[in-house]
Amino acid sequence: MTTVAPDEASGPDVRIREAERADLLAVFHIEQEAFPQPWPFSAFERFLDEPGFLVAQVRDAEDSRETATVGDDGRVVGYVVADVVPNHGEDLGHVKDIAVAEERRSEGIGRRLLQRALTALAAQNAASVKLEVRESNDGAMDLYRRFGFEHHGTLPGYYANGEDALVMVREF
Ligand SMILES: CC(C)(COP(=O)(O)OP(=O)(O)OC[C@H]1O[C@@H](n2cnc3c(N)ncnc32)[C@H](O)[C@@H]1OP(=O)(O)O)[C@@H](O)C(=O)NCCC(=O)NCCS
């Protein structure tokens, strides 16, 4: 069955919360670094009120010692965008985008973002969740498999460079 890693994996200094307008520049910056065909800024704006649009915010050790001020919650180092759409009489969750800033990868932040996004989709009564992933993206696929996603189909030439997308699905 589904294996879900503990939410505490990346330690207490990471906070996952709903995205706000003030986060969008940081999100857009990470998106541009992470993907060869990044979403435009306006695409993120459209998801601002979506419960599945979440950001990961960290307070670095040096931030909290020297530069952080009262009310400074740290910087955004990752995000996930997920929503729910009707699909043949059932609500289908869709993880549309997820990325973590390169210098903060492999700390468990992606896992925590995905966990919280799935919780948000379940709260909206999604019966299952799908996502698309480049067939060469082994790291992301490994992450998705750990959360119980399974290969469901292939979209030939889905990406602009002609690469196929694997569609992965997880039932709730
Ligand atoms: C995919 C991504 C969001 C994962 O975020 P992350 O914070 O690095 O992931 P985590 O540290 O939570 O890792 C969770 C698990 O994912 C898998 N994983 C993540 N990156 C991996 C990599 N480069 N190689 C192999 N496995 C990887 C591992 O199973 C890992 O568990 P482990 O740390 O116990 O080995 C991040 O690598 C990223 O932003 N990539 C670029 C954007 C992207 O490809 N997004 C997915 C589009 S479909």
C-alpha cells in the first residue's frame, strides 16, 4: 500500500503554508531555475486561492542569528500547485507543479510539500490524484512512487523537446 514518509523529516525550521501573493516572485524564480519551459508568472497568480497551492518557507541558521527580524518568517524555498477537477462524476486531484530550490533539495522539503498537497486534495474529496512527469525525471518519479503513485499511461511527445510524459495516479 501507500508509503508516506514522516512529515517531520526536514526538521522544525521548514513551514508549509498556503501561498500568498507576496510569495509569487520567489516561486517564479524557483520555477525558472527548475524547468526548461517554466510556467509564466500569471499562471501562479491564477492559483492563488487554491488550497493546493502551498509554499515551503525556511529560516536558515544564519538568518535567525543575524538577519531575521521580528515577524520575519524566512524565505520561500519550494512550492506545489495542485487542484481538483470534476472527471466523469468523480473529483480528480491533479498535482500540476512542484519544485524545491536547488540548494535546498534532498532535505525532505519536496516530500513535505507533496504530503500537504495530498492532504489538501483529500480534504476537497478527490477520489484519486494524477500528475505528469518527464520519463527522464528519476528523482521526481522516485518521490511519487514513495507516495503510492503508479504509472498509469504515457503521453508521447508531451514536452516541447519531444520527451514523453508518464501519467502517474494514486487512489485515495
Ligand atoms: C522533485 C523535487 C521537487 C524533490 O524535492 P526534494 O526536496 O529534493 O525531495 P526530498 O528531499 O523530499 O526527497 C524525497 C524523495 O524523493 C526522491 N528524490 C528526490 N530527489 C531525488 C534525486 N535527485 N534522485 C533520486 N531520488 C530523488 C527520493 O526518493 C527522496 O527520498 P530520500 O531523500 O529518502 O532519498 C526536486 O528535486 C525538484 O525541485 N526538482 C526539479 C523540479 C522537478 O523536477 N519537479 C517535478 C516535476 S514532475
